[in-house]
Amino acid sequence: MDEKQVMFVRVKVENQGVLPDWHPYKGEKAWIMVDEVGLE
């Protein structure tokens, strides 16, 4: 595979909306927290 140098990468993340019935906070808004993204 050819290697390329890039300056930016766009990442689109969608959450599930609300927490499911089995979750302790069911019905609340779901959050997504990302602190690292690895690219290969």
C-alpha cells in the first residue's frame, strides 16, 4: 500500500441518542468522549 502524508483527518462520530433500558441512567442523553484516535 502506498503511504501518504496527511495534515488533517476528519472523523464523524454519532451517538445512539439516549441510553438503553439496561443502563443505570436509562433514557438520558448519551455522550461520546474521545481522547485518542489511532490511524494505521
